[in-house]
Amino acid sequence: MRVSKQWTDEGRTARKSVSGLPKCDVSSRRQTPGLPGAVFQQDNARPHVAKTVKSYLDSQQVQLLPWPAYSPDMSPIEHEWDIVGRRIARDLRPVASTDELWLRIQTIWNTLPQTDIKNVFNSMPRRVAALIAARGGHTKY
């Protein structure tokens, strides 16, 4: 799980991403009953577009949703994770273990106001319109 936005070199980050994919069970979701034709969505963050990740997803025949090159703002989940990350950063208590950090993240996630989540989803038509107007480039979002 990414809490900070510090990146390592592309190769090392890519290896971490690929090794994390089976834990998320991406390949079995492709064949999950009740989800025929499911499409996997991810933004174009460097770890996601690394050659090793692309190769792995291709080898697993995972269908990807096409995504504009510079538009992480189009992923509603990124905004929610941003809120979680900012709340974690404000908590100055030292974290004793990975388990403790995970518990803090879960607590924050479980208490996100539904109105905030709804507002992000309700803003999607405006975001899409802005992205189209910007021809896939940077938007104010």
C-alpha cells in the first residue's frame, strides 16, 4: 500500500507492483463467475505502466480500461486515498508496526464521511467534461 508519494527507480517499483498483483488476485478476478467481461481499472502511475507490469497483465489476459495519460484525477478512489494519506500524515504518534499502521488506515477509511465520497462521484461528469475540453491534458481537478 502506498502511503507516501516517494518513488524508487522504475525497475524496483515495477517488481513490487508485479509481486503485489497475485496478492490482489487480479488473474482470478478475470475468471470470477458473475463478472464476465470484467475490466481492470488503474491509472497511468509509473508502477502501473512499467514493462514488467504490462507484460504480467498481458500474460494473464487481464483486460484494462483505457486511461488518459495524465489523468489520475479521473480515478475517484485516488481522492479518497488522498484524504486517508493526509489524515495519516497528521497523526504524529509513532507507528510501532505495519499492523498498527494498517489498523490506523482501516479506521480512517471506515470513518470517511459518505457525503465526501458522494461529492467526488457526483463531480465525475464535470471532471470528464473538463478532461475532454483539455484533450486529455491537465485539468483543475
